[in-house]
Amino acid sequence: MIGVIDDVVKLFGHPEAKYYNVFPIVKYFFKTPGLVVKRINDLNEVLHEMFKEAQEAKTEDSFRTYGEAFLQKEEREKATETTERVFTEKNLLASTFDLMLGGTETTSSTLQWAILLMMKYPDIQKKVHDEIENVIGLERPPKWEDHKVLPYCLAVMHEVQRFGNILQYLPHSTPTDVSFRGYTIPKGTIVVPLFTSVLYDETKWEDPRGFNPNHFLDANGKFLKRDEFFAFSKGRRVCAGETLARMELFMFFTGMLQKFEFTPPPGVKREDLDLTADPYFIMRPKRYNVIATPTI
């Protein structure tokens, strides 16, 4: 599944796929749109087999997985008189695909940015490690509750997300006619919010194009929440996995910095580390090598 998701992310960022999103007729001339559909179908085949197992394992009173919970809802929905079904196999595959894509690629790409940035800025990496060592020590693994006592670590992780800006836009559709600043946007119009315009806004951030954890710290070194932090989008269609992603990123990041020091390989200078992204659907850092040296 990881291999299929990797292909989908790369193919989605291909120019042919982008042209197809604007001019669907080009699917008859370009190969990439068909390859995207094929790889999505490949993933759906794997998911379909998993759901068959879930259907056999589910019970009336309990469930262990998302699939089992969904199938339980499907059974209850069938018992009602509603004509519009929500809990269908098509929706199960689509929602699980979204969760798989959004819950794997985004987290791994963000952590790739984190390691690269720690190599690029060793003074920041040292402050992160020192805070971890001084507050929770180097023995027990970090817990999510530790974000309350590790403000610098939390600020660095937020700045990684802001700077990395891995999902620069995400198309939405207006559910009804919308009036906005004197304009009428008809129902069904595709609207593309550009998160970059907020995350790199020169009027909101002291150093928008630089990597500066102080963006998320107040004068006393306490973590500072920022309304301009749009890494998970905003509003009713905010990322469904935001809470889980925040926990994962904080725990993985602090766990790695607790145990390892990340440095460039021999022959590579820190100033030579490339901070430009590969233009996939998800903005990954360019491929790099790293040395992880145990700190204890």
C-alpha cells in the first residue's frame, strides 16, 4: 500500500495530471491520468480484501477497526427506510483511501523536512535535544502530554510544518451559492485556497521564507498559538486527522531527537543542503542522505 501511495503522490504532481484536472479531455492524449486511476484501483483492491476480512470478523456489539465500525453502520442503515445510503462500499473505499493517503504521506514528508532542517540548523537541533534531556530525560520515550512542558520542541515542529508547507492547496467546492466581498460564487464552483499565501505572509511572520521557531514562541519562551497556522487547513473541512497528526509528529520528532544527532554525510556541507521541494502533489524535500548518531 505504501508503494501505491508513493506512486499516486508522484503522479498527481505530474504536469499531465494537472492539465487533466483543468481540461479532462486530455485523458485521451496523456498517459498519466490513466496511470493515476490504475494505481488507485490497485490500492482499492487491497482495501477491498481487508474489508472482506473485517466483514467476517465484525460483531454486533463491538468493533476494532475503522472498517468494522463502518460496516456496522452499514448494517444499521440498511434497517432504516432512508433512500440515500451513506455507508456504502464505494464510500468506504473512498474514505479509507483519503485516510491512508492523508495519514501516511503527509506525516512521513513532514518528518523528512524535520530531519533535513535539523541538519541545516545544528544550533536549533541542539536546543531541541537539550530541552528534552533537561525536562524528561533520555530514558523514557516522549508522551503526547509532554508537549505542555516542551514548548521549544513544539514550536520547532510547528515551524517545520509552516516552512515545509507540504500541501500548498486543496480544492474545495461550494455547497450553495456564496456571497463573498461583493461577488457571488455559484453552487458547485471549485475553489482553490492557497495555504502558501498565509503560511508565507510577510505581514504575519517575522521571517516567512526562513526557518525560525521563534514564530511560535512568546517573549517568555512559552508556546504561542497562531491563527495564521494553516498547515491542516481551516473551517468545517479541516483535516480529519489533525489531532492524530499533531500527536504523531510531536512524538516521532521528539523521540528521534532524544536518541539521535542528525548530521550531513562526509563531503556535504550544511550550506549545501538543498531546501527546495520536489514538485509532487505533496511538497517533499529533495532526496538526501543523513547520518544518525546515537546520543546515548
